[in-house]
Amino acid sequence: MFDPVSWSFAWPYFLAAIAGGYVVGSIPFGIILTKLAGGPDLRSIGSGNIGATNVLRTGNKGLAALTLLLDAAKGAVMVLAVGHFFGPDPMGWLAGFGAFLGHLFPIWLKFRGGKGVATSLGVLFAISPAVGAMTAATWLVTAAIFRYSSLSALVALAAAPGFAFWILGIQGLKFVGIIAIISWLKHAGNIQRLIKGEESKIKLRSTASAEEAATTEAGDNPA
């Protein structure tokens, strides 16, 4: 039963957990790493997005992999760090949710961020390695079959709440379901392009110039 007295004491801590996660989640690793490597501003090439898929369009697969890892780490680190000191549920989970929101709406980039797939995957691995692994496997299998990064993300996000319910119960279903719905909404453009057959497929290239990346078909980055 809801206890208003307990809530009155707890809500400032809940908001602090979300706010702390948001600040960390707002760090645009894709843009930072690409600039440090002497590459172009990600917002001016490909899909214009800040995640690993658009970094891959610069031709630097290693940098794309590092971006994916760091974007995922934003979510995982917040869940684990806050959860260690204040308990995983709800404090750690809320911090992870804040990191997810930060990646989607980063204050440093006028609230124009990515789709949150990598960061949400980091959150899932932190709250339950099994849920994270099953979600990642779903993405990989879908990508291997269809070669669409956005479609793979959408399928994985759709499956994740079911995995969470199986492993974590109803609370996991609610938490992961909210994340999945928000990320799906951020994929609205991708969904339209998939329906029209205009979405670009995953292309693994060893080298690519900034000029080539700038003219890449604007299939959107799901990360």
C-alpha cells in the first residue's frame, strides 16, 4: 500500500538519483571521441545522431565499438554505483533511468541526443545480466538476419520487457517496459523509413572519409 509519509521522505532521494544519472547520461561520448580522433562532428554526417552507428559511418570501427561501450557504461555504472550505496531497487534503477533519459535528451546538446539503445542495454545488464544478455542476443540475431540496426533495436526493445518479467517479475516488466516505450517513440523516423523501404542497412567498411559519411543515406542511428 502507498505510504505518503514514507514517500515524503524518499522522493528527494529518488529525484537526486534520476538527476545524477541524467548528468552522466548526457555525456556525448560519440561526439567527444570522434573529435579527439580528428573526425567530423557527428551531427553533420550520416543520420546526424550521436551514437555508435553514426560513428561507424566515419569508417572507424574501433571508435564505434568504444562509443558503444561507453554509452552502455553510462547506464550500467549509474545502476551499480548508486545501487551499491543506496540499494539497487529503486535507487539504482532510477539512476539508470536517469542516464537513459540523459542520453536521449542531453543538456549539453540542446536536448537532442540518441535513441538510448546502448545506454538502456547497459542498464539491463546492470539490473540483471541475464536480461541484458538475452536482449543483446536478440539484437545480434536480428541484425545478422536483416542487416538493419534500427529494426534490430526495435525487436530487442520489444522483447526486453518480456525477458525482464521472466527474470525480475512485474517490477522488471514495468521498468523495462517504460524504457522500451520511450525508445520506440524516439525511433518513429526509423519506423517510417522501414515501412517505406528507405532505411539504410548496416555496412561494415574498413575505411571511409568524412565526405563519404556525409552523403550516406540518412537511416537513423538507434544508439
